[in-house]
Amino acid sequence: MKIAQAIRQAIKQGQLKPKESLPSARHLAVQIGVNRHTIMAAYNELIAQGWLEAKPRSGYKVVEHLPIEASQALASKNRLSDNGHSTSAAQFQWHFAKQPVVVKASEKNASDYRFNFSGGQPDIREFPFKEFKSYFSHACQQPKFEQLSYGDNQGDAALLEQIAIYLRRVRAINDKELMICNGSQEALYMVSQLLLQAGDKVAVEPLGYPPAWAAFKSAGAELVSVEQDEQGVVPKALAKVLVKGGVKLIYLTPLHQYPTTVTLSVGRRMEIYQLAAKYGVAIIEDDYDHEFHYDSQPIAPFASDDPLGLVIYISTFSKLMFGGARIGYVCADQVLIKQLAAYKTLLNHKSNVLVQQAVAHWMRFGGFESHLRKMTRLYHKRRDHLVALLAQYQDIGLPIKFTCPAGGMAIWLDTGRSVIGLKEVLLTQDVYLQTEVEFNVNKHLAKDAYRYIRLGFAAMTEEEMAQGLDKVMQALYAI
């Protein structure tokens, strides 16, 4: 997939020209150190997308008429390379070297640590596996054969119906088309690939969700930081960014903002929507943990009042179930959903229908909402326990500050001192947490400017939380 992205990006940026020949699959595979079949798969995907064509006895070439008009304009402007020669395998290797390395194979997962303060990690030990097994068995005993072969990739009809009912009743979203995807990250990636081109800008919160930023960058977009304060994104700052032009998307986590946990007020939401309407910019609303709100009813999503169809609403069941379930969904205008479903077919042909059917049965017969109520009570209790623990540390004079969040799965804690290097120290003590460094789009701040840590409270028992927090405070203050 990364190889196909790299070649597509080279075409968009004019490094590869229309009708230009590409290296053979064997030659390119040797140059970048991958299997020849991997290169062939990438070439075939680009043929399906309309970027390449295969000519008998002459190999692969860039098509004469590119599928994106902006790419055509760029290609005509740069019809020949500086030396007049075709792009070599070595040039491809340079381009691939620019791709980010996301994870090292040797790295441990957050869940591998005894004390896991990951802010979005549910307590999987509490999931009703025995109950869910009965719904999965039901899906296997009474399979819908017409859904099990290749075909419509928008999602299982029964699950689409159940999610639509749930969104209408709980989140007041009732006038959008729906598509199920392999987690919210897949939705972010596909939206980025369809709506963004090289040079486009995406307005983001300076403290935010790095995997979303990576999705935007993969499409060649530039991130533009918009000022945020203790109440969230500042609309006046957004207006200054939009008036400069070039912004194609606004990406927000307005409920329990990631990572600060702040909920954007109704007033600011209205101002932001009006700005998006004025400048013709779409809003991606990432509502990643809407289910868990404790002190009141959560504010309705942007998508619940979207008369102009500007909002692309993305959410997931990963926080209620577990990450491995890979059930996410996107709500948007019907035209965009159809395009997303077609693009998804290029990625994986078909999602896991049996899992979708099992989740649909789980929702239809009440197990979903029963589990939701149970976990909301449990996480509410754990939030209050973490607040009490932090208050005790304040009472003994530690310079920590925080605001108790109305919902979500984490607390954003001001430690009063630099947190540079804190994560690495704690990993050696079997403690996982994330610091402000990981969430900041601006990497040029002074070291003492990074003071915050994100303390997730959902994945641990109260006893585990107390023991892990003690290690955190010892590492910070040597108490």
C-alpha cells in the first residue's frame, strides 16, 4: 500500500510524467528490497485506480490522461524532468525513504505493560465474550449467503440499520448516509485520499491525534495549526487561517478533545460551522468516545445539525468493544459515501461480514446497550477514583493541576515541570503513559514547555491505577 501511495504521490507532484515508463517490477523490487509480487500488487492497484497502464512487451506506464485534473495541470507544466530522462528505480528508492516509519517490530503495545495509562484503551477484561459468542454463533448458524461473497462494500445491511437507529436515537444524526469501515483510522485515510491533493491544507488543533495527521500527510496535505485555549479551538484564530485560503478540511475532536479532554461549547461550534460554510470547507468530526459521558448528556455532534452537508462524521466501537473488533463507521453526504465504498473495494474487497452480523444481533437484542451502561458506570467510578488520588497528591504539595473531565477515558494533567524523557523512564518500570510531546503538532517548543501527561483511567482497576500512579509521581517528583 505504501509503495502504491508513493508512486501515486510522485505522479501528482510531477516527478512522474504522463506516458512515462516505470521500472520493471523485478528491477524496482531489487532496488528497494521487497518481494517482486509486492511491486506487482502496487502496480495493479494503480492500474485499477487509473494512474497506470500495462503495455504488452513494454511494461508499465503512467497513463496519458491522469484521473485528477490538478495532476494533469501539474504534469503539463513539468512535462520533462530536468535531464529529460525517465525516473529511475534509485529515484523511487529516495521517494520511499521519505515515507514515515510508523512502528518498530520490536516495540511493545500499551496493553503489554502492567500499568497502562493509555487514554483510549478500554478494559477488555470486562467485555462479555460468552454473551457475544452466542450472537456470533447465531450469525454462523443462520448465515446471509448473499452478504458473504464479494459485492457491496458499504457494510452489512443489518448492522447499517442498527447503527443508523442508534445514531438517530442517541446522537440525533438522521439525515446522512452511513458506511462501516475497518476502524476509524481506515475512514480517515480514505477520506484523505479522496478529498486531498498535494499542497492542500488541513486545519488542525495544535494538540491533537497524530494518526489522523499521518493520514492527511499521506495525501500530500500540509497541517495548519489553529490556536486552542482552555475551551478548545478559538474561532477567531480559525478565521485567520481560513481567510488565507488553501484549507480543504477542518479536523476536530469536539467532544472530549483529544488529548486535552475539553468539550467544545455550543457557541464555538456554531461559529466554526458558520466559518466552514463561508469558506466552503468540510469538517471532519472525529467522535471517538461519545459513549462515555458522566455528568450530563453530551453536546450533540456537529453532524446532528448540518443543513449544508459539510460534516464528515467518524466514530468507532473500539472504545466500547476492543480495538481488534475493527468496527468503525463514517456518516456523510450520499455521494461521498458511495465514493468511499468504491475506494474501499480497492483496499480490501470486503470487510468481515460475520463479525458485522454478530454485532448487529448484539445491538438488536439489547446486549450492546446493556454493556454500554455497565461500562459507563465502571469508567465513571474509575474517573472519580483517579480524581481522588490526584487530589491526595495535591494535598501533600505536589504542583499538579487538572480539570475533572465530564466524560471520556482520560485526564489531562499539568505536572508543573518538563515531561521530556518521562515516558522512557516509566517504560522501564512497566508503566505506559503518553506525554504532551507525542500530541503536539509544533515540535519546536522549548523543553520546559512540555508539562502535560495524559492519564487514561479505563483500562485498569482502582488498585492497579493507584500503584501505577505512585510510580508516575515518584518518577516526576522523587517522593
